[in-house]
Amino acid sequence: MKQTPKVLSSADGKLRVVFYENENGLFQWRAQKIIPPDPDLGHPDPERGRTNHIPSGYFARLDEAEGEARKIVGWLRESK
């Protein structure tokens, strides 16, 4: 059974890391840059930049993947 991905956002709002269960039943995380809104360019809402696949390996447990994700962004607030 797949679990809902969880998202951590950095305190400065420039990075978010998603950790989730993949199709093989293992757990992974991936980091994404956030491009701030720029009304002058017609982007009123924040956009996700290119996904940066930082080599993180695969984890047997979700809490291990979460721990690695938290190391990347530091201890920060959890977004919904």
C-alpha cells in the first residue's frame, strides 16, 4: 500500500523535499527548488523548478527516508 508523500519546506521557502514510497515498495526522497513569484513575468504563484535528483539511495523504512530528507533542508516546518 502506497503512503501519501510528505513534503518538507525550507524556512526560506527556496527548497522543498518530498519523501515517498516508490513503485518497488522502497522509500526515496527528492529535492525541488522553488522559483519565487514574479508578477512582472506573469508568474503570480510560486513554481517548482527543475527536480534535483540528489543521490540518496533507497531506504527500507519511511522514517529513514524522512531523516535523510530533513538533513538536506535542516530542521524546518512541515507544510501540508
